[in-house]
Amino acid sequence: MSFEGNTIPLSQVNVGDRVRKDIGDIDDLANSIKKFGLIQPIVLTRDFTLVAGERRLKALQSLGVKDLTHGYTFVYNDELDALKLKAMEVEENVRRKNLTWQEEVLAKKRLLEIMQQLYGSPGQGGHPKKSDTIGATTPGFGVNKLAEMLGESNAQTSRDLELAEVIEQVPQIAKADTKEAARRLFALGLVIAQSQAQAKAQPAAPEWTLYEGDFRSLSASAISDSSVDFVIVDPPYGEDAQGMGPRSPQLLTKPFEDDKDSTAALYEDLAKEAFRVLKPDKFAMFFFGPRLQVALTKHLQDAGFEVDPVPLIWVKNNVTNTSPYTRYGRSYEPILVARKGEPKLIRPSQRDVIQIDSVQLASTSERKFFQAQKPVALIEKLILDTTIAGELVVDFCAGSGTTGIAAVKNKRRAVLFEKDLGTCKIARARLEGGGEI
């Protein structure tokens, strides 16, 4: 017969051949035991064979403990009630290597609930307090004690408990392959839900608006601060070539200003205005001429953007070459990605190389009006990557209106600026015709 308070030499415990070989960081556990005491006693059979608590046993050894005290540092397995047995069972399950991530996080949540039934909760319901998370709260059972029991960091335990709550509320997220993928899906869902709520709260607006004139004189009165969800601009490239080869035919639009100095000044104004109108945590994208990449990057950074150093690459099915005898033809165009705050892609895991056919003169699906015209499919892709239905897209150099067509086609709103009046007529006709012109 055993009495509470009796002691046995720790050396008498028979550990046996345990399945679990990796027992984790004993030093952290030992320090926690020294500071807070033993959360859950070691479990032995009546002949002193270890049932559960090898890490705790090793930690006590490292602290120089010679004797185990019955009822404090150890109990016998036949003394445990059903709830404590359940806690042991769930704890052992969490430690198994063959659990799926979904089973693992849900088991941790269940174990916390059981331990709080046994020892009480440090808070008043809901998430554990910050003081408990960092180990400063001693009464009750919280995240820090669960982390100690499982031999992992408080941060990991907290993140897994949060994820368990998420997948119970949104079961679709449990279909993700990994914990990180599930967390990304959840973060993305929050972004979408917030954007949808904002869109519903706003009064209905026209699908598109085209301002005829230079954005530098019109945008301030047309667009309020922090009101735009995505900015995409295809300005001149500063190459004195209009993007045209030496034998390119003249199209309907007039040549535009394309010298290096005026284009660099334009890039500075674009950067400032894009940052002003863009909401926090949103993207802006800029097509650009490679010779002005450094200038555009600096202007965007000076405006407040964080700029990806490696641009997106649009691979075309045609070649531009203004000096065919001295230079290789360029069959791609770069796109600089700028971020205001910490935006997330609506369609994550996209590649930085995009292969979409350019608009051809002989095309039957999309008519070409000038050499710099981008295909609707390309702008659609970028809009779908960064926005949801109902959001507002702005293009400060709208050309023939491709951005507006791509936006409206995908149920986004568009505000466009184009200073060439002849080009505005083309853009308006295309937009009114739903892009069929």
C-alpha cells in the first residue's frame, strides 16, 4: 500500500526501451520546472516502471533530484482518474510522429481543454493572456505550461492552438497540405473578407471612368487619398522609339513623348501619385524601359513603396529591335512590382515569368491601335492576382483603355487617365463596346 508523501529513489525507476528516442531540449524544461514546479507528475507502475514522463524524469535528474515524492513528482497509473488518463492519452498522441498536421493541432487544443478542467484556466475564457504565453502567470494551466509539457516553444504552441480554432470554424482550411499553407489560406481569407466588407459598404460606382487629360492635373481632384486597390501603369519607356521597330507601320494614334529626361520626370510623378491614392497593404505595378529601372525604383522608394528588386517578365511572341544590326531583339518586357505596406497576392504562388501572346496587327480577337498596346489577357492576369470583385483599379497612362476593359470584364471598377485626346476616343469606343472593338 502506498501513501502520499512517501519517496522512492529516482534511480529505482525502470525506464525500459522507449519508442520515443528524441526527447527534445531538457535544459529548457528543467529551467521551467525549477521556476514553476512540475506541471504533471511522472506516472509509474507499482513496480516503478515508467509509464509516462521520460522528459520530466530526465529534467529532474539534471536538476540533481535524488528522490521522487509520491503525489507530487510521481503517481501510480492505477491512481489516475478518467480525466487524467485522457490527458495522458492525448499528450502521447500529440508526440507521435505519424499524426497529420490537422490531428496534431486539434489534439493540442483538446489537451489544453482537459488540463484546464483539471487545473483551471489562467484567464477568463477566450485566448490565454499574454502574461501566460510568456510564462509569467503561475495559477491555472495555460499556453506556456502546455508548451512545457510538449517540449516546444510557446510561439509554436500558440500558433497551433490558433490554427486549431481556425479549422474548427472554417473546415475548408483543413484541406491544406501543411500548417503554413493553411495559415496562408486563412490570412488570404481575412484579406478577401475585409475587402468584400469594404466594397459592400461603399455606394455603387460606375464600372469605369475615363479622364481626358494629364493625370498630373486631374488626379488630385478625381481620386481621394488611400482609396484605390490596385495601380497598374504602362508609361513610355524613355527610348525615343515609341516601342517601334524601324519598319513598324504607323497606327491610328500619334507618337507620344518618349525621351529619357521627360520619361524619368514622369516616373517620379507616377510614383508619388500612385502612393497617394493607393490603400495600405496594396500593390502597384509599372511597365518600364530597362534603361530607367534604377530611376523608377528610386522614385518609388522615395515615395514610400517597397520595391521588388527582380521585376516580373512578360515574354511576348514578337521581337522589338530599334537597332537590328547592333543589338539583339527584345522579346520580353519587365514589370516592376511595388508594395505599399504588406499586401498579399489573392492568387498566391504565382511565377515571375508570364508568357502571353502580344497583340498582333493580324489578330482577329483583339485589334491593335498602337505599338505599346498590351494584351487584355496580360492585364487581366495581374488584376486577378491582386484584387477581388468590386475593387478599384487605376491606370494613369491608359492608352487605348486595355486596363479598363480587363477590369470591367472581371467585375472590377476602373479609373483611367489619358492625355492624348485621339487615343481617348479609341479608349472610350473600346470601353463602350465592351472591348469588342
